[in-house]
Amino acid sequence: MVSERMRGLGTARSVIRELFEYGRLRAAEVGPENVFDFSIGNPSVPAPAAVNETALRLLAERPDIHQYTSAQGAPDARERFAASLNRRFGAGCTPDRLYLTAGAAASLCCVFNGLTCPGDEFIVFAPYFPEYKVFIEGAGARMLLIPPEIESFQIDFDAFEKALSEHTKGVLINSPNNPSGTVYSRATLERLAGILTRKSQEYGHPIYLISDEPYREIVYAGVEVPWVPHIYRDTIVCYSFSKSLSLPGERLGYVLVPKEAADGDNVYAAVAGAGRSLGYVCAPSLFQQITSLCCDMTSDLKIYEENAKMFVSALREMGFHVVEPGGAFYLFPRTLEADDVAFCERAKELDLLIVPGSGFGAPGHTRISYCVQPDTIRRSLPKFKALVDSYQ
């Protein structure tokens, strides 16, 4: 006998991963140049040269570089991360409140498992990254999904306030957002903070705001990404260097529990305990050092803004409704029929691999990941036009 829940997760892969694997096999059949894979958020720009240079230097100078570190991460790496956050955001961060993890997924799992008590609920705003539901339910909590506000993908506050209850342990935000590219405005975050402050007082316990920020540095045209703990005290930050440094396969991120957060010492201890329970101790030691030495850098991210401008303009000209992305590297246009799964299957027949919005909690949309080479977008546009024409 095995866990039916885990067997189900193991046999029913995410729609994103399934489409990505299909694209890989299809490319072997017809040639990669003939498959337009917009399925997965794999950064298309290389890591900064300093990342490889730092890796080579450490490998040459540090024979101990592959050894275990402290469970929560090497002290010197955590000191460098804290100093960077303090320089850039005035975060007032201390190394003893950083827990290093194997990417943002591990960070979120540590937080949900560390916070969850029987009967707890976490609120998530659609459109959302579908693995959130897996992480939350895996921790033994219940996820409540707030439907999207489809004109801007900001928060539907009426629906949000109705979902809040004494069972609400936390609220999860992702800005810049996967899949919409939306960045929550300061006004949106301030209104959210005001509601959470009022409801925390009413219920007699803190409601934590969990800010998932792997796309923090990928923003366009001067769009502001506020430092959320400055707006709401009881914020927990989850981060990954997968996108900013183009290191998705190296799995390095962190949880930050700010010193101002309510019951912060116990929250941090619970995060560390969850890491121990889940086996998320001692994040990859080489990349603890590399990322902490390069954490003020980013890859050359301007290509994503250029891709967004080209794609948005072309799709709107074809008749698609597309909300302007403020960051990340995704578009989330409305599909040309109500059944987004059928729409994406029709696109697949043209070797256009795009993901149905239903999986992100927003039916009638599709996610297009444009972290690809600009030429891929240019060559795909006749395929999108053929897709549009098929509905005439």
C-alpha cells in the first residue's frame, strides 16, 4: 500500500511540466526550430559571467566547499544576504532570521509546514502558480482561492474580505506574478495590509502575509516592487535566485522572517523545524557561497521587457485581449473561446505550446512564457495568426 495522495501527485504531473515534456519529444520529431515552446519559465539569458568565475575560484580555493553547512545555511552566506537586503531595501535584516533553502518551493513548504495548525486556512489570489495548492495541502492546511479581477489582475477585495475568518493563518501573494506578469501596486498592498491588520486584531492572532518573490528584480518601465515588510509588519518573504541570476536548476533561495514579525522567534524556529522534518537542511553549499557573493547582481534582464513589448503589440494587433505585464516573463491573454483547454489544444496542433489558464485558477486565459530568444517570438507570430484565423 502507498499513499493515494502521493501516488496521485506522482502520476498526474503538472500541466506545465507535461507540456514541456511533450515539447521536448516533439522537437526530436520535427526539429526544435519548428516547435514554439512557451510552456515553462526557464530563463533564456545566461547567468552573469561573475557567477561562473566565482564558482571556478571557489572550487580552486576551497577544498571544503562541498561539505555540509549549518542546517539553516552557512553563517557567512547568510551575513552577505542580510547585508544585501539592508543595502537595497533598508530591511533591518539579521542573518539569524534567514533560512537558506533549495529554491522558493522549499521556502514555501517550510513556511506552510511551520505555520500550520489543525483547521488553518491560507488564502491565495488567482491567477496563481498551481503548485501552491500542493504545498498548502501537503502541510495539512486548506487553500481558499480568490477569483481573479480580470481587467487588471489586482486584488478583488470584496471577495477577499468575505473569505477571511478566524481560521485564516496566512495570505499568499506573488508579485510580480506568475502567470499574469502583474505587479501589485503600493496602493493595493497598503489596502491589503490595512485589512489584515484590522482582522488580526479582531481574531486575536496574527495573519501572516507570505510574499513569494522570485521575480522581484524582473520589472519594466520603472514599475515599483515595494519591500512588503515595510508595508505590513507580519510578512514572511520567500525568495529564489532562479530568475534574477538565471539559476533555476541550482535551487538556492531563502525564507526571511523579519525581526518585527509577530512571534518571530517562534516562527523562525518553526520554519527551521519544518526544514528539518522535510529534509530541507543545508541548501546546496557551493551555491550558498556563489549566490551570496553575487546577490547584488542580476542577469541581463532587459531582453524580457523587449520580448514583452514585441509580443503584446503583435497579439493585440491580432485581436487578443492582453493585460500589460509589469514584470516577470509571462503574458496571460484571454483565449478566443471560453474553453481555454480546447484553445490550447488547437494551438498545439500548430506546434504552439501554451498553457491553459484553468490550471492557474483563471479559465478563459492562457499563459505564454516569453523567456525565449526574440527570434523565437518573431517566427511564432505567423502561427498565432493562423490560430486566430482558424476561429474566423
